[in-house]
Amino acid sequence: SKIQTFAQCPYRYFSENILSLRERTAATVSYSDAGSFIHYVLEHYIKACMGEDGKVHPLEGADAEKLADSIIALYISAICHCRLEDVPASLMHRFLKLRELTLSLLQTLMNEFSQGLFVPVAFEQRISERDPGAPSPMILPVGDSPLPAVCIGGTVDRVDLWRHEGKTYLRIVDYKTGSSKFKLEDAYSGKDIQLPLYLFTVCSPENAKLYGEPESVVPSAALYFSASEENGAPKPFQSGLILAEDGVPEAIDPAADPAKKKAGTLYCTKEEFDEINKTVQATVRDIAAQMYGGIIEKRPDSDACRFCRIKDSCDKAVLNDY
């Protein structure tokens, strides 16, 4: 995330991550709060539906809604530090809207798990050298310079796998609020680098042994799972990278028409995956060199400024009305 922030606007990176500047906040449900709500409910709901066989067994009808509501109630009570009935009406209205959105996401997820062959094996998977048993960060030298190597860590929302014919196919999923659409050009520029970095880090030779025999682990998909409102109704959406070989698309969605590709998703060969990995690593090295060079240039645009915490104090953002 920090690499993406720098690629969008070095000044924003400097202000938020070096100076730790923050905007004034109001007592409301922010965009990041909404993301935390959805992350929490999806993770705990899926865990509750997992059986001893390691597979997800979806609930139906009233049972599904009852489970979701119990998880939502626990979350709201915990963050509001009060009983559910004492939550202010304005906040509760916002939570109810999030509930509707989340239930739509859960229905899509459960349909996918009931039909697909991938199963979850990790939630909120940290990539860190400090956590025993966790995948190790990607370490990249910054060219031939004497600068310290850049260490890429983070947290993957969900890791899924599918074992087939002696191979272990890994899929990583990142939950987003809003309709996040993956674009390869944004990954190559560093502005949306999360999906490929996480996938290729988890599947690296150093980390593959956590999921199977290292030589048998295959990076197979990296997907954003998001939802937005369209005509007042929730609309789940997936976007990202999918391996177009070895039956992976059918393992993700056996009912899908192989001739029809999902909008917003790139279907790649193994050779193309290798090329994406190499290009993304080169982008990270270039961004790291700029960071070490002390660049704090202001680069205002709609993407960089949308969630910037100090945009009201940035003359260029204010001037361009972002």
C-alpha cells in the first residue's frame, strides 16, 4: 500500500507515512471504516461455515442471515463501545446500508465456494519475517546501488488453494469497498501493485513450502472482490488476474462459459505471469530508488487525492478541487 501511495503522489506518502499527518475526523462511518466492517464480517462468516474437512459449507435462508447478523452485532458493539440499542440512529442507518451490501457479497462468495474447487487456507495472512510460520517478505535489491534492499510485506485478506494432479494452485483475494478494477498498466506504474506482489510473494520458492511441495505450487489467481451500489442495489464485482491454463478458470467457476471472459479480469498464460512478476519487481525497485532519493513531489489527481488525509492542506489539491 505504501508503494502504491508513493507512486500516486510522493508528497502524500511523505505527509502520511513520514510526518504521520492526519485529517480531522468526524463521528461517522468513513470509507476505511466501511472496509473494516466488510473485512470482519466476511472473514468470520466464512470461518463459521468451514467444516472439519476444510471446505466451506454454506448456510441457507434464515440461518445464513442469522449468522451474519450475529457477527455484525458483535462488530458494531465492539467499535461503538455500547449496546446495540444505544448506537445513535444516524450511525445505525449507515451500518444497515453496509449490512445490505455485505449480505450481497456473502451470497456471491457462498455461491462461489459451493460450486468452485478452491478452499480457503488463510485469512488476514501477514507477510512478515517477524511472524513464525508466515510467508517471508519479498526482498529486492535496488539495482547495483549500495542502497538497502527493499522489503515487501503486508497482509493478504484471504489465501485459497486447489490441489489437482499433484499441483497446488494458489489464489489470493483482496476485499475492497467500491468497484475496484484491476488494470495491468496501473500495476506496471506502481499505482495498483498489490495483487501481483502478494500473489508472487506467497508463491515464491521460499514461501511455497507453506502450502505444498515448493516445485508443485502454481500462482493461479489474484482477485479483488468488491461491491458498489448500482441503481440503489448492491453489485458484487471481481477483477484481477487468472491463469488461463490447467483448468484454473473452471476450478474457480465450473458453471462459467470458457468462451466468455469476466470483465475486468486478465486471463494469462504462465509465461505472461512470469513477465508480470518481472515487470512489477522492476517497478518496485524504481520506486524504492525514488524514495531513497527523497522525492516528495506533489502529483494531484483524482486517484491520489481521493483518500489522501492531508489533501485539504495541499495547495495543488485544493487548486484542482480534488
